[in-house]
Amino acid sequence: MMTMPDIIDEIMDNFRKNGDALYDGGEAVTQTEHALQTAWFIEQDGGSDGLIAAALLHDYGHVMGRPDADLENL
């Protein structure tokens, strides 16, 4: 079973490995930039820590780096 620090490390590793890919929404920003922008806007609007985390990770599947076939086995 993964510990919370293990999970955080995996998330950070995936953003480091795959976060430089362009965001799929047609904007000229990377996946990481999009995640940070979204979280920043929620923070500026007074959102809770949980909502900020949700905003940061809302497109996390795009940086997981797993082929679609692997996702079927989760």
C-alpha cells in the first residue's frame, strides 16, 4: 500500500516527466502551467485547500504517462 508521501512523490514525478506537454484545450500552455493556473484562480477566489488541490489535479490523467490499455487494468 502506498503511503501519502509515496503518492505525492508519484504525482510530482509524473508532472516532471510529462507536464511539459501542451495542454489539450487549444491554449499555448503546458499541462503543468494549466494545472497551476487553475489552482491559482481557485486560491484567489478564496477556495478551500481541498478545492485548490482538486483544481491542481483535475487533468492529472493527462500527465500520468500510462497508455490507455494500462488504464483499463486500474
